Amino acid sequence: MPEGDTVRRLADRISARFVGERCIRSIARDPRIVHLDLAGSTLVETDAVGKWLLLRFDDGRTVFGHLRMDGHLDLGRRSPAPEWKRRLEVKFESGWMTAVDMPVIGVVATADEESVVGHLGPDLCGPSVPDIEAIVARLVEQPDRPLAAAVLDQRNVAGFGNVYAVETPFIAGVSPLQPVGSIDGLDLLVRAGSALIRTNAERGPQNTTGRRLHEAHHWVYGRRRQPCPWCSTRLEGMSERNSPWHRVTTWCPSCQARAELRTVDPARIERALTLHPARKRYPVETADDLS
């Protein structure tokens, strides 16, 4: 499933390509929006809130969508996907935008967008610096919940995806299975995840190590049964079927051992971010960092 930073980059791509252009023709095949006709309206803004994509038009309507596992948007030439997969096609003055296999798609009055995204927690990829303390407060409302499950719940924090639910606990030295209420220094862990996600949303690939920044490069994600990159202990993990939060996960049983009370290691976080541009955002990001 695309993560918050991926959807933010998609919104930025759509904005750069089509904002300010008039819709010449639209074709809606999804039964939820079969009545939709955007012809004559102008795309005035694109946005991403968590993993939700919002396309705002000058007639007061917002087209919203969620990519989930299989959805994607083709931009430019008309999509080569079969017609039955093209849920929405919009022809702008300079090209086509096609929602392919979009599992969640709809239209709402722009003034009523809260009905779509109002349930979400603070957005890690939004234009404003996220309120870390507010996120922590939401996370610990269910103190017995495993860390990874808590951060993946978009009602607590919008934008965390599975890559970061695996990588951020490793960087902080905490098991993804550790009950969230038994983590001392949880705010530092959330700050590290926020710094990575916001930086990668701007730069591109979901890189968490700082090595080979032009590509996705991870500490432990997808490396189950391989040696831990820090202590060489064999990494453990669970499949999507076996995980309590239904996502593939990996951790080091030595670096990330569960305990009655687990303390986040700030020195480990700083070391892990040494090569990554996200270090400029950790531990404190202010509005000045957005300029």
C-alpha cells in the first residue's frame, strides 16, 4: 500500500502537471461517480492528507481517492489499461489523468472534505509541522497495543506506512511488538519517523539509511532471516497472515528485545540518521525548516 510520502509526491506531480488547466472531457466508469462530469471545470489545487488524495476544482467539488494496494494514476498520455480498469479519465488541456484500479474514489463538496479525512490523526506529510505531542497522546490511548499497530492506525497519525512501521522501531531500538504504553521516549521515536517520512516525501525514494539515496534502501525491511546490520543477530519477522496488524514485519531480537519497560535510545537514532538528510529535522523541526 502506498505510504503517506508516496501519495504526497503523487499530489505534487499532479499539481505541477495540471493545476490551472481546464478539464476538456471526463469519463467516469465507477458506479460511485458515474454521474460525475468535470468538463469545463478547472483544477485549482491538489492535496494529500495521510494516504488520501484530494483534487479540488473551481466549481467547489473535490474528487478524492485512496490507492490501497492496487490503485495508481497514469499521467500524460491516455492510459493503456483496459477500459474496465479506468475508473476515472480526465482530459486536461495538456494531457490525461487516469485513475486505474482505484478501489476508493468519490466526489464531495470541497467545503465538506472533513467527511472524508476528518477522522485522520495529524498528517506527517502536510504543509505544517506535525504536533508530535498530539500524536503521542493518541498512540497511548490504547497502551497495550503493539507499537507497529498503533502507528499504522491512521486515526492516530496519518502517513505512517508499513516500511516506516518496520524501520522506525529498528532505528529507535524498540520492538514493533512492544506495547506502546510501555515505551519511554516515544516522542523521540515519532520524531524520527516524522523526519524520515517528511524528508522522503520531498526527495523521492523511501530511503531510511541515508545510503544510496537515489533508491529505496532500508535497514531491516524485507530482510527477514538475514543478519542484523548492527549486531549480526539473525533477524526475526512475521508474515502478513501471522502479524497481529496484518502486515509483514521484521525486527532484531537482540537490538529490539521486548521488555517490561523499553526506553528509546536517542544515541542510536542519531547514529542511524547520520547519513540521512532527515537528520536536519531530528529531533526538532520548526516552521523555519519548511522554507
